[in-house]
Amino acid sequence: MELNEKQLQIITVAEKLFAENGFTGTSVRNIAKEAGINIAMISYYFGSKEKLLEHLVVYRMANFKIDLLSVINKDDVGFKKRLDQLVTLFVMRIHENQRIYKIIHTELSKESGCLTFEHYINQKKENHQTLESFIIKGQQAGIFKENIEIPLIIPTLIGIYFHFNYNQEYFNQIYSIKSKRQTDSFVKTTLTKHIQTTLKALLTYEN
């Protein structure tokens, strides 16, 4: 999805405000003021606040399937190694785009929410189908266990990440994390390795 400089500026500001104040708690006027533009420009480019959020989701989710397939289709790489690479891909993608995931999860958790996030849901289905195909091939090769709850693999992965993310003050004390740089390093190393180990315990015959 290609955006011009002004559209990207608006989307970036909107993402920040939606994450901080919620979708309902952020007005088009708030976005325009923060971005230093007039309201008419937002209407011109996006039409409405709902459409703006839709564009934001599409923009942040762009190219993920391509990245996913680029890992899965490495037939010269073993299944366990590719599984590790998939975990790294998911963790870093989420970690680098925390705001949009916070927005989506917050809005989807609202019983009265009027936002459907159709693009996000469709991509989740595609991701599931892609992962399912990979796991089935691994089962046929005798690497992955049978009777795996495939739909719960990705939730297991991202659930561990978000438990860390939502309880970061606690983990900062446990692991003596004192800066964003240290947080990033912890996620890339310790947390990612833990998730890799967890998924291999679920999927493979390793002891």
C-alpha cells in the first residue's frame, strides 16, 4: 500500500492518538491538530475516521504474508529451523508495531464495538492457512507431532509476547531492564528464544 508523505504523516499521528486515547476517545479534530493540518485534508484523503483506521491497519499489515511465505518456502532449510525463524518473524513484527496491535485488541474486546477490522481478520485466516500447510508438511515428514491444535499455535506465540508487554513493569524489575534498548534486546534474545523453545516442545518430538 503506497501512501504519499502527507497521508503517512496523518496515519502516524492517528496511530499514536488511537493507541493513547482509544479510537472513540480520539476525534478527527484531535488528529488534525496534532498533525498540524486542517480537518478537510483528513476527509479528502480518507473520508472518515473509520476509513482512516482501516487504511492504518492495511498499511501496518502490508507485506506480512510475503515475509511469512519467504520463511516457509525455504525448502532447503529444516522444519525446526524454519519454525524458529517464524517465531522471530512474528515476535519482531508485533514488537515493532505495538501500537496498531494495541488498537486492534482494545477495539475488538469491546462488546459494543462497531469496528470489524475485516482486513485484519482476513489476514489472520490467511496466516492460519499458511501455517497449517507448513505444519502438515512437517507432520508428513515425521518432524511435527500429530493431533496438534493448529489454530492455537499463533495465539500461544503472541500470547506470551503480550503477557510480557502488558506486564513490562514487573518484568523490568525481574530482569533489571532499565531502558528501551534493553527491552528490545530482551525481546530479540531471551523472550524469542523462550517462545521458540515452547513451540518446539508443543510441535516436535524433542525432549
